[in-house]
Amino acid sequence: MTERESRVERYFSWDPKHDDEFRSMIIGDRSIGGKGRSLLYGIRALRNTGEPDLMSVTMPRALFLGSDVFDDFIESLPERDELISNGTPDRIEGAFLKHPLSEVVVEKVRVFLSDMTDPVVVRSSSIQEDSLKYSFAGKYLSDFLGNFGILDDRTRAVCREIRRVYSRIYFPKALAYRSRHGIGDDSMGIIVMRVSGRWRGDLYYPTIGGVGFSRNYRRWTSRVAMEDGVVRFVFGLGTMSTKREYARTCSLTNPFLRPEGQDSYTILRHSQERFQAISRRLFEGASRERPDTLATLNVNDVWDDVFPWYREEMCQYAQLYRGDEGGGYFTSPNASPSGDRSVSRVCFTFEDFPKRHRKFFERMRRTLSVLEEAMGVPADIEFAYEPREEHLELIQARPLWAGSGVSSEALESIDRERIILKADRMVTNGSFRHIPSLVYVDHAVYGAARDFNDIARAVGAVNDRLKGERFIFVAPGRIGSSNPLLGVPVQYNELSNCCCMVEVGIPKMGYMPELSYGTHFFSDLEVDGVLYMPVFEGYQNNLFRQEWFDETPYEVGPHKAIRIYRGPFSVFTSGERNIGMVVTE
């Protein structure tokens, strides 16, 4: 057994119930699931370094439920076999919500909440989650609760969410994922965790939340190496960093390099304006049955609520963009945004953050290096950070999966006349040959359309029609974006037969791919071995052969924006060399 294999074995065999620090946090005798075990293993690894900067990394206060608590719940569920075999999602959830948790579990939750009134999140932690091969990112459920009111109400709300998470094991999304990978049955652990952050007026959020990786498999420039690691972070709750929204991406060795470049207007278009927080106001106007307190806010709309808490340091996070005939420029955010939002807008560029907090990047790089060494594989984390106190909280730690690249010899042997798409940044590793179909969303038709969701569903219809047949998917902007103006809002399960996704950047139309490493969307791509490459029209070392798409015969799909080309095609991508190509055969 190699040293790496030995570390991996230790990682998977470690039991937090045998650790004096963690034993009292756990309810049950069996596994607390991959997400829970990985988080506690990461905290233990940092503690064991003896390094003050790493030993001071904390995790939010938490309670862990073992998978045997779930198994006991399922065993006592009335008519469970018929329900699980034939029930709809609504019926399954309804039955789970009617069935009570054991009094032991309810009392443990009550004690946990008795002296803690900050918001909480109830997170899935199934025994299959966060394995070396399957992340289950976004397949189950994590739900935020404001944790308002008297103790009995708060206890009931958390216990309700535990049962909602339990029900997701039998929802179509999870069943399809397990079936696709031949995983079989699953069992659910639960994490009840204090939400990282603090109250700032009526809003609760951390200053910074994000994701980090010990390896940078999607380098946007040769000036950074894969081993340098990378972080992707946002203002507010880190939930926005796991979606295809805007975030700041930094190499851990050169945090000043921006993937989008240094042009002010381009930075504006790639910078965060929306952030997420727990809202007391939402709770006051919500249904008490299950109040939704997670708010998505535009900083320009709530500037007066946010700015006073960061008066002297806001320039580290935000800038005020002012448009003019020369293309616009950034100024200090200390003046309130103008009423004319087309002229001036506040956005989170984090322009001064790398300069003022270099220690954060050094600390993050060391943290990820220790976790990679401890697990025996590259590491992936979620975190929250309060710069004023240099307080770093670890919210999740797990293995980071990646494929293998294409050899230099294979890339050099490709006939350049056959290349129809070429990328020079942020590509994944791998290759596919003899792909029978290429599905293309015409950026001109999509840009003029308003039925964006119809186009996305039509893509899903093509995917179903090509069942059992792999295809390459090419579309403008960000595939899977929740904002259709940024790209086609197709769901991941509507691309289940896709083996390679190509995002085409059309700057003049506002369609720009973005390094969304760490999002649930891209976690699925990694695990499923789906290749990815962004192509920027007009950029040096990029190729979008528009004439090939216009002159080659194609079939019109279920929507006029969709074209289906018959191949065969091949895809070659090398993260090491930052080269990706789609070629005709």
C-alpha cells in the first residue's frame, strides 16, 4: 500500500465518535454521513498541526444525527414500502412530516437550541455523500431557519426540516443520480449547524463566504499553477458561491490576477451585486408553518442597511461604478449610490481585499494543503470569514475529484483545419472520440428571444430524444445559470447524455462564461466526467468557427434556437496545458 493509499484509508476509517472533542455532538451509534465525518476530520487535521493559524480555524456549533436515527425513522414509517415505491414527492414529504421523530432526538435538538438563538441550517449528510467519486452536491437538501421565537417553536421547526431532508432520499433527483452511478440505497445523517455570521441590523450574514480548492484545475492563465489552489468567494452567505452567480475568484499564490482582466466595465459585469442573508423582516411577514427567512438582496437596494456596518472598510469589498463616454470607472463606495443606476452602481469587486488581507490567502493555502495531505487526495472546502477579526470558519471539507488530461502528443497531432472550437483557459481534463451529435443554441436567436425557459426545456427534450447517445452541448454564456440573461437556464438533469459542455462568450452581446468552480453545477460535471471548456469569440488563442455552424447542414430542434449537427466529433482537453478543442472527424 502506498503512503497516499494509506492516508485515504485512514480518512475513510476515522470515526469521530472515538474523538473526545466530538463525541458529545453526535446522536446515534452509526455513521454521521460523509459530509459530517469529513468536516470533523478536517477540523481534527488542522488541530493536529500545532500551528496557531490553523488551530484557530473553527467550525460553527453543530449537532450530528447518525444514519441509525434515519433507519429507525424509516422502519417505523407507516406503509413505507408502498409509499417509497409509488409515492410522488409531495406525498412522500407529507408522510414524512406527519411521522414523528423519537423523543430522544427531539430532546437533543431542544437542548442544542436552548441557549443558541442565531439562525441554523439543517444539512443532509448521507453515507454516500462526499466519497472520492460522488459528491451528491445539491442532490439532497440544506435549509436555513431564522430560529426565531420561543424554544418549542424553534425545536418544532428544526425537527420538521430534519424530516424534510430525510424525505429527499426518495425524491426523483436523488434516485436518478444513484441509479445513473449504480450506487444503490442510501441512508441519511443530519447536521444541525449554527449559520456562520452575525446580526447586522435586520440581516444576518458573514462578511465573506466561499469555497476553496487545493488544486486549481481550471486555470485562466499560465501564470498560476494547478498546485497553487484557488478560492471563490462572495459577500454574505456562501450559498451564492455554489450557484452560477457572480463571485470573486483568486489564485492563492497570486490573488491580484483577475480571470476577467482589468477593464472596469468588464469587472463590473463579472462582479457580485446580489447577496444572501437571513432576514428578520421576512420572518415577520411569513407563514409560521414554515417561514422562509433566506433573502436574496441587491446591495444597491439595501445600501443604507449594509454600509453603516462597514463604514471604514467597505472599500475592501465594494466599489462604486460610474458610467461615462469613456467606458466607466470605479470610485470609493463611501458615497451612497446615485439614484440613476445606469450611471452608478455599487458592486462587490473585492479590489482592495487581496492587498489588505494577504495573510488570508496564505492561511487558506496552508489549510487546503494540510487537508489534502490528511485525506490523501485534493481537498474542497466551504468557509466563512470575518476579516476584521481574521476569524475563519470551516463549514465543509471533502475530497475534490478530477479526471486525467490529454497528452501533448495527442494535442499536437490534431489537424488544425478540423478544429471548430478552441479554448485556452479554465478547461477540464479528458477526451472523448466519435461523438455522434453536437447540440448548439444559436446565440443570435437566443439573444432575441424572451421564452428562455421554453428553450431550456427544449434542450431537455433533445437530451431525452438522444437517450443512450452522447452529445456535445454548445451554448452562449453560462449554461445552467439561474439568470437567463447570462445563459440558458437548463437544469443539469436535462443534460444527462451530454459528455462535453462548451460555453461561448460573445462579448458584444453580454454572454460571458465564468469560472464557476465550486458550484453544484460544476461538481456534477466533475463527478460525471463531463468535459468543460469556455470559448471567447475574438480572443487570442480562442476559436469559434461561426462559418462552420452557419454552413454545415443541421436539424432544427424543438425550438428554432436549437440546432442539431451530426458528426462524428471529438473533444480533447488538457488542464495542464490549458487547451481544449472540439474537432470534426
